[in-house]
Amino acid sequence: MRVAHVIKVVRAAGAERHLLTLLAGLRDRDIDARLMVLVEPGNDMQSYADEAGARAIPVERLTIRRDLDPALFSRLRDRFRAFQPDVVHTHLLHADLYGIPAARWAGVPVVVSSRHNDDSFRRRFPIQQVNRLLWRMADAGIVISDALARFSVEVEGAPSSKIHRIYYGLEATKPLDRGRARAALVSQALTQGEGEQDIVLIGMACRLVEQKGVTYAIQAFARLAQQFPAAHLLVAGEGALRAALEAEAAALGLNGRVHFLGWRGDMPTYMAALDLFLMPSLWEGFGLVLLEAMARVVPIIASRVSAIPEIVVDGETGLLVPARDVAGLAAALENLLADKPLRQYMGLQGQDRLETHFSAAHMVEATAALYYTLLDMN
């Protein structure tokens, strides 16, 4: 079987990293899965292509010159005709918009689209109407959560018969030396008079945009900073709001207590160093980073929105609070900061849930099975 995956990439975030795991797994099962990456002028995503190449995933990059690039239809059609895939599988809006019609134009037998998020822009005209049309053109859609299944039906008009829920899966991780993983981060957080054993590291890892709710995390942490003087908030990521968030932390007197780390390429090591992971998102298609926290036995505090309650079991693997609820977030933080045994218990429960519900092997097998089913029906 030949499968062409199409995605636009401007940074390697959750959906992009998930795709490398999926394609590597498919290729291990003798499926010729290849990646066609749409890139913007001046941003060729060489590092992402290199990462795919390191996993023996063939990659081809095509330039998308602007959001509306009519010539891209024919260029994708020509690439599909040259490769002759049995399945074209598209990811995210631009790949759906260009890849689905181009695949039909090229005569590809099966076309599948994955839904990775429930961004608010998908509710707007004309995006909503375009997605309704694209759902009619696709043979099936993979949604990464039950919440996204409901969104696809209610907002985008997807036929429920076309929807297949397949959770993201995380590959088995190698054990890491927690002490060594903590050393570098703790050295950034230490203040005069503190000992390394006293430090409690609360971590975030996200784009610094409104969706991720970082401002609410800073405000909640500010309420507890004096009560828990050894606690530090680490924010890994970049984005348009960084300067404003740094200014907010400073205005709340949190210099030396909130640390902006920028993008990190060592997420497993970062997660292993944490005592607690925080994700106060306003909405979230899935949240692959939650699985990475669970893999490192880190308990989670997160918003009760979108797909998050499907991943984090409130009271068992972490605590869930309403979005934008600073008081609720502060109460959850206080609960876990004051109770180390509870943090450890929830971390272990999360690791067990990861192994039983969110394995990469299950994700790959379910995706391959769907391809074969659709081809048999064609």
C-alpha cells in the first residue's frame, strides 16, 4: 500500500510530531507512507525534514506561496499522479483545502482527512462552509478525540458515518535519570538560601498565544508564591505574547520565580525534571504534551475543555478546573503543592493510563486497519 500524507508545517508542534510517529509506525508495517510538506517561502522547515529523514520517512516539500495559492492544486495533482498512492491522508486546514481536491483530480482511490483541533476560526464564514464541502469529498475522517468528533458533526457538518476516533499515541520512552534531568533546570530556578532538594518545579510547554491560557497560570501562581517560596513556574515555548507575559510576571513581583525558557528540543528530559505539569488551555484538540507528562510520571493540572477530560482523569491522574478560572487554578495548585505523596500517586496513575489507552502501536494499527477497510470498500 502507498500512502501520501500532506501537511503544512510552520513549526514542529503536536500534530507535526504525531505525524512522524505515525508514519514511522506505518513504514514498519510495510506501508509505503510518505510525507508531502507544504512550506512557506523563507521557511523550508529543514529541521523537520531532517527529523523525518532520520526516521527513514521520505519527505518532499512543496512551497505554498500564500493562503490562497491556486497553482498548488495542479502541483499536488502532478505529485500524486507520479507517486500513485492508494490513499492520500491530509492534516490541518491548508492540506485539506488543497490536498483533498487535488487527490480527487488525480484519481486517488481513497482520501482521508485528520482533524487535530477545534480552533474557533473553524466556526467562521467561509471556513465552516469550505470544510462542509471537503467532508463530502473525503471518504473518511480521523478525529483524535470524541470532543473533536462532536465538533466535526455539529460545526462542520461531517457525516457521523465517516468519522473514526483514533487517539494520539506516544512511543515507549526510555527511562531517564530524574536527578540529572532536574539539575540544569533547578540551577536556573535556585535563589539564595534555597537548596536543590527544596525546589518544586511547575512546568508548562506551549506556544505563547491566547489559546494556551498562560496568563491565568501566572495569576494563579502569584496567589501562592509567598505560601510556597520553593515553587517555581517554568514556561517552555515561544509566541507573540512572550513579552506581555514576561511583563505581567514582573508586575506581579515574580521575577526569579517565573522562568521563560523558549523553545526546547529536549521535551522528554524537560518533563522528567518536573514535579507538576500545568495546561490551562482555553481549548485543545488533544494535547500531545499531556501524554509526554504522563510518560514521565508527572501529575497534571489542566482546563476542563475539549479533549482534555478524555486524557486527564480528574482526581486520579491530575486535577481539572474550568478555563479562565484563576481561583480554581490556584486552589488546584495549592492542593498538589502541599501534598507530595498525592503528586506521586497521580503521576503513577497517569503513566498507567498512558500505557493502556494511548500507545503508538494502537494508533498505528487502527490507522492502517482503516486504510485497508476503505480500500476494500472502494
